[in-house]
Amino acid sequence: MPAFRTQSNLTGLDYRAEAARLGPPPVPIIDVHAHVAGGRAARVYDEARRMFGVRRVYSMTTLPQAPAVRDALGGDVSFIAFPNWAEADKGRAHRQGFLDAIETFRRDYGSRIIKLWSSPRLRDIVPDAGVDLAALDSPWRRRACEIATRLGMAIMVHIADPDIWFATNYKDAAKYGTKRSQYEPLERMADEFEGPWIIAHMGGWPEDLRFLSGLLSRHPNLVLDTSATKWVVRELGRQEPGVVRAFFTRWRGRLLFGSDIVTTDDHLSPRKDRPDHPKATQAASEREAFDLYASRYWALRTMFETAFDAPSPIADPDLKLADPSRYDDWSSPRLRGLSLPRADLESLYSGAVASVLKT
């Protein structure tokens, strides 16, 4: 067993050496989906992203955190308008508080994207969300989209979660809906609002590329990002590389690079200032934090650029959720390299997002 082993580095990789081995990407990478917070953690992240060739990051950073993150990353960060999840009144934060934040992000930071978080879990976080907030075509969501349209901003959406979550955490379909039902309001809204719409986490359904192709065919104003690294690596790795590669080639220009990296200063120490933060315990030192952030870029670039075929060095707890008799907290899925053609990589890494956001 390697001397230094964490759930972000099961095999003791030297991610700095791995970045050198991969070399520069075909074009500098634009990460359209991350969550950078904490001034000190942002500086650790800055080293990792530069090492793997990430030139710009679009980050869901709350307004109170934005100055520290901008100080750390300079002109290489663009902010996505996002609710303040730390606000005690979650109902207000996701309703009027979010509308106010969109205006402020656009005015003070030049933000080009808003983020609508429409996971079924919103019903647990905001108990009355089902009345006027949870559905993507609900009144408060419409108001957010109207503001985004007026301000010329794209709309990013987290619309669904892994299949295994619907089989376990969301078994109560009367409360959460089915996975397919999550997309019905999305399709209505895509017909009503021009967008562009960025559907996060491979459209929320990397398990079903055929469904995603149908979605993209029906709605030319929709694009997908590749964020949620563990989920995307796991589910694309279960499919034949040739099938996945054909999907990326077919939809070149409609697929954007995203990592879903989350940073927080709580990653830098065993003591947690915000123990309620859902990602606070992912790292407990600067070394662990660096590996946490670097591992996501290593995994995505390795999957997209190489013919790697072996277990991922990143533990994936969803495996245990699916089958606790076979997997534990240290289990990881197979990472299967796609060896995408250069033209597909150039589009995925920067060309598509530049076209979508007209930058």
C-alpha cells in the first residue's frame, strides 16, 4: 500500500509528475463548472489548475467569497451567479436572495452565466420548495430565467442525479419524481427561453447517451458539460469506448469541459470551521487538498486524451451505495480512456464554450 493514500489518491500518484507526463493539453482548457471558495484553498487550486493546463475557470462562488477568490485567481476566474448556500434562511436564499444575487454578479463581476440547482434534494434542503421552487418551470425559476435573458446571460442547470440515487435515495417517487420526469420542465423551459442552456454533469444522464442525443436533437439551444468527475468517469467507463467516442464526435461543439471541483479552506486543516459543509472532510491538509483538486483534472484529461484502462485512483462512494456487499468507501470504478481526436479535444477544451458564450 502506498505510504500516502487518500480517497483522491488511492495508488499514491505524484500528480505533479503526472501533469508533466501528460504535457500541455492540445489547447488551453476552460473549465466551465467549478466551485472555488476560500482564499487559501483557491491558491492551492491555482497551482493544480495551471499544472494541468486550465487557463480559465467559471466558478460558482458565493458573493461573500468572490473577492478572496478573485484575489487568488486574478483575471482567470469568471463567476457564475449562484445562491448563498451559507445563508441561514434557505428559502429566501433560493428565492428573492438569488434574484438579487444575479443582478449583483452581473453588475459587479460581469458574470455571464446563472446556475439553477434543481436536484430532487432541493426538497429536503428547502422544505417548502415543492410549492413554487423545485420544478424548473416553477415561478421563482422563471423569474431567474427572465432576469438572465434580460441581462444576456446563459443558464446552467443541475437537472438530475445518478441513476443509483433514484434507485436508493429517491425511491419515493411521489416526493422526488422519477428521473425522466426531471426533464419535462427542462424541455418546456428550453422551448420558452432561448438560453443558451448548459446542462451540467453530462446533462444529468451519462448513463444513457441515447437519451442525451435525443435531448440535444430536440433542443439546439442546449449544451452539456462534463462536470461531476467521479460520476462521469464511472458511467462513461461502463460503456464501450467506441460508443462514447462517437457521441463526443457527433456532438462536437455541444460539449463543454467541466470538473465540478469544490474548494474550501476547511480542506487545509483537520479542524473544520464549517463542519456542515458537504465537502469539508474531503481533505485535511494542504497536501491532501492539492491531490483532491489535481485528481479531478488528471482523471478527466486521462479519460479524454489517452487509452488508459485501469481502476480510477479516486474512490467513488456511489459504488458502495449500489452494492455494499461488493464495495466499500475505498472502492473505485474503471477509468477507460477515450483517446478523442484532436478536433474533438480542441472543441471540448475551449472552442465550444467560446462559441456558446461568444467570447
